[in-house]
Amino acid sequence: MSEGKAKGKLALYWAASCGGCEIAVLGIDTKILDVAENFDIVFWPCATDGKVRDVEKMADGEIDVCLFNGGIRTSEQEYMARLMRQKSKVLVAFGSCAHEGCIPGLSNLDSKESCFKTVYHDSPSLDNPQGTVPRTVTEVPEGKLHLPLYYDTLKTLDQTVPVDYYLPGCPPEADRIWDAIVAILEQKLPEPGSIIGSDTTVCDDCPRTREEKKIKKFYRTWQIKPDPDKCLLEQGILCCGIATRAGCGALCPQVNSPCIGCYGPNNGVEDYGARLFSAVASVIDSQDPKEIDAIIKDGIPDPAGSFYRFSLAHSLLRRSKLKGKDGGAKVAADAS
Amino acid sequence: MSDNFEPKIVGFMCNWCSYRAADLAGSARIKYPPNVRIIRVMCSGRMDPAFVLKALSLGADGVMLAGCHPGECHYIDQNYKAMRRYYMLKHMLRAVGVEEDRVRLVWRSAAEGEQLAQAVTEFVADVKKLGPLEWPDNWEENGQRLKALEDIVKEHQEAMEVN
């Protein structure tokens, strides 16, 4: 694509994520060579041997594009988010975690203490007889050792630093990643702050037949054998396609599995889950309050996980209520 | 909890009935607590649950929804949709630890000024008992956060000097 033109500088970083986004980047296949032809990859800890101090030594805005995946869960991740923001001209929230918090954001349904208890004390696969837990500071004869501080609440990238673009998906599909890279190279990016992707919903890509939606009972996927040609939601299976941005090609509904909403909200939607459950609730086939309540309670045992599976940290409420010492909300000493 | 807690309540009321009931209560000089900030919507069916979540997340202690009696909707059956969304919303709020009684749906016709005033009075009293919600405090990290960030910066600076 570039002939003798100066190469741009590209960085990739991950924070609280599973690593799937890093693999998704390689999903563009041999086109990664085109990327390497056009960009010097200056920092990509997952794949190349770069050091944080190399980035710290760079001038501000020296990196042209940084693809940042993962949510912000620890002080180290917040530090890196700030550093990458400072050193990059364009910061892209890459993938659902950086965009909306994704699965790690579901830990916002509980407290830090509870997460630690599960991970370091209660997990059945655990062997931790001394009950060791990570501490922020440990004193040893040689001095103090530091570990990053683990936050109570996972934040998304844009709740931490300003973000220029979002690339949704868990993980983003290879074709969409390539579209974004081409848009960057050809300098045909949309307005800053926009989500790079299509402007329709998964339903528009879904080949199933849609008729009128009326739900008398919700089924979980193991409770029913779905008709392969009919809309899953019309069959009572909670399919999130109606509220989810297109981009994946409706992969899940095509194999009889409901959309779980990984591509996040469409343009103009402030709260993905509210949009989804509002739409789902309105087609419940009953006018009797008691029956409506029963259909909802029986059919959707985990509303937070069903409607906010990928977007809890980015939702209006962001998390569940923390039970502080004073019985209600805890005291916020940090005003920043 | 202090006794003089005055809850902030947002009330979304239907243009065709409950909002007029509030008007009627006003012109009939029926007293009710001033805690409710009323926002007129064209129909209770216009009530996006996101409005409620937004109100709570921005500091409201309770949200009241009011529409026409079932079967009397100006738009045929949209208040039934409001009803279904209301139960779904309560189900959702329970899941994130918000007391479900902070949101209440009532049906009041344009003639029921007194009943509307009564519903507001009861709701304000109930939210008062629940106490303040103060939702934004939920996601602020405590004071350790800035200290931890400073520590990282310091550590990295020291490491730079060694090299």
C-alpha cells in the first residue's frame, strides 16, 4: 500500500481481558504483513519484545495508532491507559472489554473482597493452605515490593481516559479489524468518538424468518429444541440480536444459538441492557401483572447476566450496590 | 440516618391523564410533598427504562411512573407495555442491589387529582424510609487509588535512572 512512504507507528496493549483480542488481530491472517509494511509495531507486549520504559521515553503523540483492549481493573492498567493515551495520536478502544467492560466487568456485580475470596480461598481447584492473597505492598529485608492495586470497580477505557474510536465485538471479527485498519491507512476514519462498524442490528444479518413477537414463556437454551428457520426470540429464547450492532454476520443464530450481545449497542443507545430488556419485556404476551411478573421471574433468572453480559461496566448503573460499612454506599475519599 | 432527609424523586407522567391529575391537584389546592420533579411524557409507554436508570445513576432517590388506567390508554394499549417493562425493570434492579421500591408505577386518570396527590405522598414517605441512594459513590475508588498510581510512576522513574 505504501511506496517509500514513512511508516506509521502502531502499538497494541492489553489490560483486563482474556487475550482473545490479541488473537483476533492475527485473525486478519497474512494481511498482518500488509500491516507490518505500513506500520512499525513499536509496542505489543503479547507478540513482540517491547518494554514499558521504551514507551515512556517516547515523545507525546509519537505513536500514530494504539489499539487498546481490556478494561481497567488495577492501578497498573490505569497507568498504562494514561501512558498510551499520552503517547498516541489515536487511541482505539479495541474489543468489548475496552469498549464496555465485557465479561471482566461482570465482577462489578460483586465486591473486590468477594472476588478475592472466590479466587484465593474458595475455588475448588485451589491449593492455598496458607491463605496467601496478593497485597499491594509487601515488606522484605531488601525493601518494599509493590503489586498493582486491585480496584473495586472495573472501568472501561473511556471511563479512564479520552478515547478516539471504538471497535466493538468479543472479539472484533477479522474483517471488521481489517476494515478499520484500511480506514486508518486511507485516513477515512469517521468522526472522533464514533464506533467503527455498521449501523444495523444482528437481526438484519440473521436469515431466520420473523413474524409477530409474542412471548408467553422464556426458555433457556437447554430447555427447548429450536425450530431452525424461525426467529429464536419468537420461540421464547432470549436472543439479544434485536438490540445488538451488526458486524459478526449473525454467526450465533445461524447455528441455533441465541445472540448474546457481544457487539454491543447501536449508535445513539446509552444503555444497551435497558434497550434490550425494554424491547423484550414489551412483547410479553400478557396483560395481567401477576402473570407478567411470573413469566419474567421464571424465564430470566439472571437478568444482569442476560441483558448486561458484555456491557455492565459501561451501563448507566455501572455496578451493583456496594455494601459499605455504613450500610449503604461507601465513602468516596478519592475525588478525581 | 438523619431525620431531615428529603428524597429527590423524578416523576414521569402521562400527558393524557396523570399529568392532568397533577394539574387538577394543583388547581384544587390539594397539598402533596414537593419532592417530586414531574416530567411530562406523551404516554407511560414512552418510558424507556433507561430514563429510570439514568435518573437513579445521576442522584435520584426514587422514580415514579404514572399513566392511564389499563384499558384506557390514549394510544390503545401502550400502558400495558409500560406495565411489562416496569416488572422487568424491577427484576433488573433487584439483581444489582437497588431496592425495587424506589421505582413505582401507578395508574391515575385525569379526574383523580386527589388520588395522585395521595400516591405521591405515600411514595415520598416510602422512599424516605429507604434513605438516600447516592449511587455515584458506588463506583468511586477509595483514596488508595491515587497513591497506587503515584507509586507506579515513582517506581518507573527510579528504574529509568538505573538504565
